[in-house]
Amino acid sequence: MTEYQLPKVWEWDDENDNISGNRPTAGSRFEQTLPVGDAPLQVYSLGTPNGIKVAVMLEELKELGVEGADYDMYRIAIGDGDQFGSDFVDINPNSKIPALVDHSVEPSLNIFESGSILLYLAEKYQQLIPTDIHGRTETMNWVFWQVAGGGFVGGGFGHFFAYAPEKIKYAIDRYAMETKRQLDLLDKTLAKRPYLAGDTYTIADIINWSWYGRLVLGNLYEGSAKFLDVESYPHLMEWAKRINDRPGVQKGLAAEYKDIK
Ligand SMILES: N[C@@H](CCC(=O)N[C@@H](CS)C(=O)NCC(=O)O)C(=O)O
């Protein structure tokens, strides 16, 4: 392991900017004009585990016959730093995809954080969220669980497993352990019921499937499904495959991202 002496005050090493593009400051870095299409909903995203959630949600709404959920979707190339442009930062000051603008309300509405976006769409169209207090609360439990922990832990695992410039055993062990604990929790929950929040398919399934569902199906971080021994979670695997086969999910994965330039 690399020798590291803790300084009294942490300072940013700009070599890291070459790895992730991230810096310890928020705010826009350059002027940018994002395109706005004719559809009421404008999605700015990318085909990452967090990014796909919105297109999957919108295609599921269309499959349910919802009218008015038309959208244009634009590619925010996070590897090229598009998320730090002024227009994107106006929509999402946190500079992360996905982001949504609803132009069907006056004035138009900016929505960021995937959990907030899915909840907004579920409430707007009264779909994919139960209306009874028990079902709704259990759905929210699993939505918040995903955005608060699942993405961050799974993403931390992916970072140290696949992207970090050196393999650090301590970091990989820590994140692999917590990722597996979360996969075990999903498996144990799905042993008792067909969907995360109960008997019906909800935004809790969409948001969790987009991340851990795709991970266990082998779609993220080459070699990680075997490394995490995902076959040892049979209920989670069955749920992941079942949701993967939904027409709305497949349409969401195949949805077109338009160029912003
Ligand atoms: N909690 C956020 C996480 C969003 C997120 O981390 N998005 C990643 C891509 S999956 C991103 O935009 N990364 C760009 C960056 O960190 O600069 C959500 O659920 O929307």
C-alpha cells in the first residue's frame, strides 16, 4: 500500500482531476447552452446506473398508457465534464446526472436527484407508487435506501474495484463487504415478496434494479458479478431477470440520447 502521511489540513491534489474530473468545489466551470426539445419533459442524463432510472421510469409510464409523459433525452457526457456547464448546473447545482426539466408547468420546474425525479413523476402521473399509507411508506423506504446508501456503496465498490489507479485491498474489502451486505438484504427481502415494497411493481423496484439489478446481471464493472458471487443471491437474481424482461425496462435501456452540441 502507498505510504501516506496525513497532513494537518487536507489539500486537493490536482493530479486527481485527471482521474475523475471532480474537484472539491461546486458551481459551473464554463458557459453552456443546453438544447431544449419540443416535448414537455427534458431529460439530461447518460446510460449509467443512476442515469438510466429516468428513461426506464418514463417508458414504464408509457407502457401503462400514461399520456403526456413525452420526453427528449440529451447525453451529458460526464467523462467530458458536461455536468459542469452553466446550463446543467442551473438545473442541478450538484453537477450529477440525471436531471429533468418539466416544461408542462409554468414556470418550468427543475428536478434533480434520481429519487426526487422518480417520486415527482410517480406523483404527477399517479402511477408506480401505492396510494395506501403502508404501501406508499414501504415504497419510500426502499427509494430512500437506494439513493442514500445503495448508489454510494455500490459506486464506491466500483471505483476501487475497477477505476482506482491501484488496487487497494483495504478499500476493496470494505466496499465489497458492505455491497454484499446490501445484496444480502435485497435477497432476503425478495425471498418474502415478489417486489421490493410488496406485491406490486413500484418506483422502489425501478430505482434499485437500475443499480444493483444491473450489477448482479453482470452489466456493471467487468468481472464484478463473479467477484461478488451474485449467484449466491437467488431471489435477487430472479427479481433482476424478471424486471430486466419488462418491455418498459428494455425500451428505457434502448432510449436514444441526443447530442447536446
Ligand atoms: N444521488 C444521485 C447520484 C447521481 C450520480 O452520482 N451520478 C453520477 C453518474 S452515475 C454522476 O453524475 N457523476 C458525475 C460526477 O461525479 O462528476 C442520484 O441518485 O441522482
